[in-house]
Amino acid sequence: MKLLFLFVTFFKIGLFSVGGGLAVLPFLFELADSSGGLLTREMIGNMLAVAQSLPGAIGPNVVAYTGFNYAWVPGGYIAALSLTAPSIIIIILVARVLQQFKESAAVKGIFSGLRPAAAGLLSAAGFGVIVLSLWNASATSWHQYLGWKETLIFVIMFFLIVKLKKHPIFYIIAAGVVGVVLKL
């Protein structure tokens, strides 16, 4: 029953998360708010940090980790496969049909509508990750709501990324080392 639940849940997410792996995050945040134990917002943050350092797409990595936590190895496989299955099915169907209708105004309109939807999902995911990383919802005093160390790391990394334009692995390693040194 757990595997069927994982399959249906992540198949629906895969069907509607247009725009890549990070587009899965708003759906996962909603799932965390309503799942009753499948995952929490804190787990999503931890999974995202691990998924960023693993090879492969972020969405399937995060979802596989969720499935693994919920139903061990079979859960990880089912979750990742069910997330990617809608994309594979849709791509096969679209590839067969698109050649016939590629100049159609309706097809051009669909793709023009999907671009802003993907941008919106990615923006929501980015904002969600920023809030999850910098905001302390369990704080008891107003000055504790914002994680000052985390915010400082964010600002410094953002500045370095914009100015130096080095490979992202350098920033990931540096942020990890700083997190260990500051005991975050």
C-alpha cells in the first residue's frame, strides 16, 4: 500500500511539475504541509542540500530520498520512476505528434504559456528554499527569526557567484566547510 501511495503521489507531481527538478519543490512543500509524516519542510531542506551534491537531476534525487525514507529501497525506486514516468510518456507522445503540428498557432500558444508557468514554479521553489534556509519559524524572540549566520553565508556566496563566476562546486564545498566551522 505504501508503494502504491508513493507511485500515485509522485506520478501526479511529475505530471504537473513543468520546468525541471526545482519545479518539484513547491509540490513537495505542499505535500509536507499535508502529508502527515511523509516528509517535513526541514527534511526537504536537508534533501535539497544532499541532492545538490549528487550527480543527476535534483527532482528525482529529492523524490528518491523521500521514497527511501518512507518505504526503504523499493520506495526510492518507485518514487523516482513515478516522478519521471509522466515526462517520458508525454515526450514520446509529443515527439510523434509535434512534427505534424509544429507550425500550428495552438502549439505555439501552448509552448508560450508553458514558459511563464515554468518560470513561476522555479521562482516559487527558489523563494521557498531561501525562506527554508534563512528563516527560523520556531524562534521565540523577534531577533531570532532570521538566521544571521545563514544570511551572512547567503549574501557572501551570492556576491562571490556574481563577481567571480567560478564553477559551482567551489561554492558548495566552501559553504559546507563554513557550515561545519560555524556548527550550523
